[in-house]
Amino acid sequence: MREINLHALAEDAKLSPLHYIVLIWCALIIIFDGYDLAVAGIALPSIMKEMGVNPAKAGFMVSSALFGMMFGNIVFGTVADRIGRRWAIAICLGLFSVFTALAGLAATPVEFGLARFIAGIGIGGVMPNVIAQMTEYAPRRLRSTMVTLMFSGYSVGGMLAAVLGKGMIERFGWPSVFVAAGAPVLLVPLLLKWMPESMAFLIGKGETDKLARIAGRLDPTYQQRSGDRFVLNRAEQSKASMGQLFADGRGFSTLMFWVGTFMCLFMVYALSSWLTKLMASAGYSLGSALTFVLVLNFGAMIGAIGGGWLADKLHIKYVLVGMYLLAAVSISLLGYPMPTAVLFVLVGLAGASTIGTQIVNCAYAGQFYPMAVRSTGIGWVLGVGRGGAIVAPILIGVLVGMGLPLQQNFMAIGLPALVAAAAVALIDHRRSASHQVEVSAPVAAQQAARS
């Protein structure tokens, strides 16, 4: 009987059509995800005016989707390791497409909040699964780059919402930008046909023929033989359970991931939800304020791709710490008077060091946990961290309603970056699955040579 180590094949594989299929599908889904998230903040001034809600109530309306995302992160991140990522991603895509469109038909704040809550379940559920899927199939030398490149689709979706938002809201009203988000549901059948399943899931189900096809696509020289047995590296062979997040000395680092992600998502959603309103209150027109959203997301895309590239060249943990420190400085400076050109640069840096940093953070979480519990691990990191996303629109909404100076609003958004930097610095990288694989690989090679 011949053992085929699929993880080793994926680690050392050259880029193939399979990699591009996974990358394109995951990136496309994240683009839709990013649009759905950004559209609420962009439409918020119009929704507040038409429905007659105050800033605090508007913060709760935006946070309804974030409550759903917390639920979706945890449930679909965990369930996917049992039903397969392909079906989990398809279900989530259908949920957030349909219910974001229904939010555009809402007549009251309660109806809007309920539709956004259910859409949030899908938005949150898809994130840990596409990150885990891309991490599993990407070659080791390009893993951080490919995950962050895929996840930069979040920023593309945000920019798409900013570009389309102004014209659509002025011409058709705020509901139009939500209704347009329903179109991706048509892609669900194609997703189920083309997206490959998780290798760890297929091994657990004993799907030998499907695994052989994947092996052949990862390594064109592979020829299936009768009795081939497909396995993963020892560091990747763990059971899919929440307890594994705290096993093998990972407990403290898991808590630090949760703290860092909580603080990062606080900053991301504070900016996504209130940047337009804060800039409008500073004297900018709606069109100019939406331009800041565009710059924020463009900066996020550059930060994600650049951060991923640096993480493959340097140590991903210390790249993250540096990005968080940049966030603290750039966001805190946004509240001070300065030339518009300098302000645009700072907004771009804020996007790079918050949204971009969160993308690199997800890439690190994907590398930290073993393959069999990767969706579970990322799901809990995002699910617990989602508390920051929920608190941010409400807290900043209260601060805006109090009429505080602009500087204090932006300092409240930026200072959590210091806590996040400290939390990431305390993560024990020696406990990560990627480090254990790197350490065990030379030993395995020596044993194979002697045998």
C-alpha cells in the first residue's frame, strides 16, 4: 500500500489551474462579501434621513448584520469541518445575497435590522471557509500572498460599493444598492460544480477517487494505483473539535488571536460605518466623503497584498505588530486639520493598517491551526473578534451623538491598535501548525532517506 501525503503535495506544488480556480472563486465571493458589508455604511446617511433615526439607533441598525456575522463565523466555521467547505460556502453565499437584497425592501428599522442580521450570518459564515480553503490549497512559499490577494477582494467590493453607491443612491434611492446585492445567488450552482472540496474532509469520508483527482491536479506526475492511501502530515491530523484550538499548547495564543481580532475589527467597522458621516460632519460633501471610503478600501487592498508579500518574506507575526502600530498613528491623526492631499494619504494608510491588517491576521490564523480544524479555528477567531465589530458602530454612534471633537472620535477608533499589537506579540508561534510542519519536515525526510 502506498501512502500519498496530500499536504506535502500542496505545500510544494507549482501553480496550476486548480490553484487559480480556488483563488478566483474565493476572491469573487469575498468581493461580494465586501460590497455587502460596505454598502450599509455608504447608505447610512440616506437611511438616517429617510427613516428619521438618530446616530445611536443607526449604530444598532448597522450592528444587526454584525451580530449575524458573529453567529455565522462560529457556526459555519465549525459546521464546515463536518459537512464540507464547498456546501458551507454555497449556503452562505445564498444567505447573504438574498437577505441583503431584502434589506433594500425594508420599510422600518426593525425590518431592515432583521434582514441584515440574517445576511450577516451568511457574510460571517463564508469568511473562515474561504480563508481555510485558500490556505489549504496554496503552496507554502506563496501561502500568505495568495490568502491576502484573495482576501483583498473585500476591499475591491468596498470600492465597488463606493463607486456605484453615490450614483445609484442619487438616482434610485438607498434601497437600490441593497437590491443589487442579490445577483450573486445565481452563481451558487456554478460554485458547487467548480469549487474543490477540502482535502481533510475528503480523507475523513474516504473519498479516494476524488482525492486521487486532486492529487493529479496538484502533481501532474502522480498516477493513481490500486490501494493508494491518502494522508496528511502528522501536525495536520487532528479531530475537528473546538477543544483542538486549545490542545498542544495553543490555548494562550488562541486567546491572544481573539483579543487582537476584537480590537482590529473594532477599528475596521468603526471606520467602515462612520467615516462617511464623520467626514461629512467635518464639512465635506457626500461625494467627497464617499471618496474617502474609496481611498480607505484602496489602501486596504495595497496593505493586504503588501502585508501578505512581507509575511512570506519576513515573519508574519512581526509584520502584523508593525501594521497595528501604523494603524494607531494614522487613525489618530485623521481628526486634525491638514491639507486634503495629506488627509487622503492618512486615510489610505488607515485602510492598509486596519482592513489590510485584518486580512493578514486571518492569513496568520489559517496557518496557525491544523488543517482539520482550520475552519473551526478561523471561525472562532472571527466570531469572538466580531464583538469588536458589534461594539464599534454603537460606541462611535454614541460619541458622534455627544458632539465630541473630531480628534477624540478618531482617537477612540485608533487606540485599540496598541492593544492588538501587544496581543499579537504574545502569540507563541512555536505552537502553530505551520511551524511544526517546518520543524518535522527535515526529520521526515531523513527518516525516508534511511529507509
